[in-house]
Amino acid sequence: MKAPRQPPSTPLAIEDAAKSQMKRLIVNADDFGFTRGVNIGIVRGFRAGIVTSATIMANGDAFEEAVELASANPGLGVGCHLAIIGGSSVAPASEIPSLVDRAGALPSTLTKLVIKLARGSLTSDQIAREFRAQVERVKRAGINITHFDTHKHSHSHPKVMEALAQVAGEFGITRVRNPFERLFSGRPASQLTWAYWKQSALSAGVAPAAIEFKRIAESYGLKSPDNFYGVKLTGMLDSRAIRSIMESLGEGTAELMCHPGVFDDELEGARTRLKQQRERELEAVSDSTLRSAAKDLGIELITYREL
């Protein structure tokens, strides 16, 4: 005969058990510091809508402005958007020669990064050096880092995740995005586009790495939300899709990734496929009715601080 399950015996355990039975949602805006238009969009989504969190790019062209905006909006949780794809490195090129070219430029695409990793020409140690330099820059700016994620979800690769976890331990960071999206993404039928299917295929392609991600995260004591949304709908996120995701949420914590921004000349000239699409996502996350919908559905909007 099975012994009866014992209830939590400490106040902290009781609190954790209670939170696990709640529906909680982190709405994280990526690319904080990328351009001024992106910064404006993220702050607008926070002040007027459902954005609760953002991740800042230490190598972004508008990094300093993002730091100022973070200081002026202390309720916005700010994590570090670690970037080893696109732009220039923060660490000196001489310290990470297998990661960057002679000018200090990082691999321009995820494919180029993966090729380096597959060939064995890029080690986790050099990735960690660049991550460390980025985190140090963010901390020197006065940002209290809530969590880590990566540009283009590069930490879905085990070698990148290993470097991230190592640096997280060095800086006392205990929370990280789980970049593996569940099958259901809350998409409306109007968004059955080629881009959606392409992003769905890419998401499915990296899914096997989720086991290794979980192993590394557990070995370093890193926490992640229970579910993650946003990869398949990147550039296509609208109010209808967000409402659908909210309606699908079960108990526990989920993260919804978004990319709000104001499309301007600076963004037009930037190396990113998300241009006008950021305006669409900005309109979605700024929809004030979604806050009411979250309340009606019993969803608490939180930051990574509360995870």
C-alpha cells in the first residue's frame, strides 16, 4: 500500500507548490538595444501593453539608449540577449580568433556558426569568453540581469549551451530561456504562410537537442519556464495569435517571445529579416485588451524575476 503523499513542509515549498498550480506568462521582447526604433517599440509594449521583460544586446548599436530606458522603466525585467551571430564582438578579436574574423565580426548567420561548431574549429571556451565580455558590459551599465537567452536561439546547440551555463554560474544567473517550442503555437488560420511552415520545420529540426539542453541546465541549476512560444510566429505575431496562446495555457509558467519595434531608416538598413514585421508585433503586444484577457483567464503576467 502506498504511503500518502506528504504535503510541502516549509513555507518556501508551499509557495512553490502554489505557484506551480497558477497560470503565469512572461512576455519577453528580444533585441533590446539593437536599434533606437526597436528600443521605442519595446518600451511602448511595456508601458501600454503586455510586455513584461526584455533582453538587451551588449553589442547592439543602441545599447546605451536601451540602458537609459531600462533605468527609466524599473518594472521592466531585463535579461541578457547573448549574441554570437551578427554584429561585432565585445571581447577583443585576439581573444576569440576562431569565433570572429580579423575585423571582429561574428558569424553572420546561424548556419555559419553551426558549420564552425561541426568542424570543431570553434570551442565552447571561446564562446564563453565572448559571453563573459557581453555580460560584464551589461553589468557595468548597472543592469540587474534577470536571465539569459541568445540571439537566433544559438544555445539550442549543446556547445553554446555549455558555454552559456558556465558563464551563468560565474555571474550567479539562475534562469535561462528554454528555446524549444511546443507543437501547438496558437496560430490562427490566417497565418498559414510559407514563413510559418519554414519556421515550424526549423523548430522541429532542433527539437532533439532539447534533451541535452535539459541535462546541461539541470547540472548547472538553471531554471526555465515550463513552455515557450514565439519561434513559429516570429514576424507574424498578432493579437489573435496571442489570445489563442493565452487560451491554451495550462498550469505553470510560459514564455512568449516577441520582437516589437518601430520601423525607421535605421531598422531598414540593419542586418535583420524582421523589419516592417516588428510594427505588426508592436501593435499586437500593445493591445491593452490583452491585459484584460489575461486577467479574465486567470493568467499572471510576470518577469523572470518571479520565476
